[in-house]
Amino acid sequence: MNRLAAILPAGNVLVNDAVFELDDLKGVGGIVVSFTVPVSVMTRIELDTLDLDAYLPTASQGPVASASPVASVTPILALLGPSIGLKLKVARINYHGDAIMGVDVDVSREAGTLRMNDIRVANLAGARLAVRGVVANYWTPQPQADFAFNVEAPDVDRILKLAGAAPAGIGALAASGGVAGGWAKLTVRDCAVNAMGWNVKANGSLVLSGAAEGTIKSASYKGNILVNGQPIEASIDANLAGGKPVIAADLKADVLDFDKLGASGGASRAPARGQPAAESHIGLVRRERHRRFCSAQAMAI
């Protein structure tokens, strides 16, 4: 390090612009310790290049050891420990033969609450990502989150390749909105997705039965959706407990223009080889005052 800790007049400790080196990893950082109640520790780290592939376990090393029993014990420090903050900037991350550019992370922890003040990625396989929010009781089995996100990806297949997944042929995708709640129930706020010629925005509640236990048995959504500019009141239930998912949907709209849906390029595609086909039935009922109701039921076969 090229800078030593300095004692500030208020009794705080400051380490600024410290240069460090670990193997091939070089960076600069600093730390500020404030002797308040509780104690506050803020750390700043800036890295030029991080070769993440060099730190990942290889296939010959076998699976990662399971967590110790201590990990299941509620940490007292989560509630009574010091306030901790981290500001991390990485110019480039090498991962699976690709480069992740412009990673900027600003997070903090205080009294059992994790705050994502600002998390940004300028280039994640061509995509841009931004997340902000808070997670209360993050150390418990029932955390409560409230966050907003924004994603712009010119090619989703590049992201899937980076994650080791098969290509989906989606193309460009843009998504944004806010989500709040826990594992079992989430409130969806202005969640918009624009992909494959479809533009969908949703406001409502999403219930995921079994999510807290790690296996989603059923999912239901109730709220309003805007599909290619057309408002629809939706109630959708999906039973995922059996071998074949069963989906039932009740959709209501004053006017539903199918020409707009087709013109947006959202026509259904043939299922990929090995994928289950879907069979649907859509009924449209005309009632007085020219009100139209649309109900649909679908079962994957």
C-alpha cells in the first residue's frame, strides 16, 4: 500500500488511494471507519481487469462443498453489527471467453437491511443492466424486497451463451419495472417487456406457491396488462405440480383487436424439437354496450 491510515479530527480512520496487488489482480481502494453507533465501515475498490475464469473451479475439482450448519444460524451481526458499505468498480471482467465491461456496484448493509443503492453493468454480452432497491431481513428464510430494474439487450442469445444456456432465438429485448414482496407474493409495478414485436406492461400481484421451499407448485397473476397498447384485465393461474403444466386464463377487455396483435409480429411459432406443444381455446363473447370479454384456457400437452 502507498497510503497509511490517518486519524481524522472526529476520531474516524481513513485509508485513501491504497494500491494493492494479488497475483495478477491489481487495484486501488480506500476505507473509512466512522466510530458512530453503530460503527460504520465504508470500503471503495477499483479494479482495471478481473480474470474471473482463473478463480472458477474446474470440472476436475468436483462439486463445491455444502454449507456448514453455522450458515443456517441467524447471525446476530445481521441486526447488531456495524453498518457496512461497498463501492466496487471493475472496468473489465473476463468470463467464459467474453468480456463484461463497466461494472459499478454500490451496496450497503444496515440493521438487517441490504441496500442496493446502485448496481450497473455497461456491457454484459452487449446488454446494459441497472438495478436499485432494498432487501429487508435478507438473512432470514422470508426476505422482503423492493427494487427497480432496467435491462436493454440487443441479442439475448449472447447472454444465454455467457450463462452456459441454449439459445432461444428471442433477439433484442428491453425490460424495466419494479417488484416488491417476498418469495410467496410479489407486487408487480409497471413491469414492461418489449421483445419479438410484442410490447407488454403489467401491474398486479404474482403469487408463487412453494417458492420459499425451492419448488414452485403453482403460480397465479391478477392485475392489468397492456398488450401492444391494448388494456386487458387478467387473471391467470398455472398449476405446475403435475408432469404437465395446466394454465387457465380469464381475460377481459372493452375492445380486443386481434389485427393489432398479429401486426406486431407476435404470431405463435412452431414449438422447437423436443418442446411440448400447447393447445389453446379462445372464446370471444359480445355483450350489450359493445363490451367484449375474452376468456382462454390452455393445457400443455
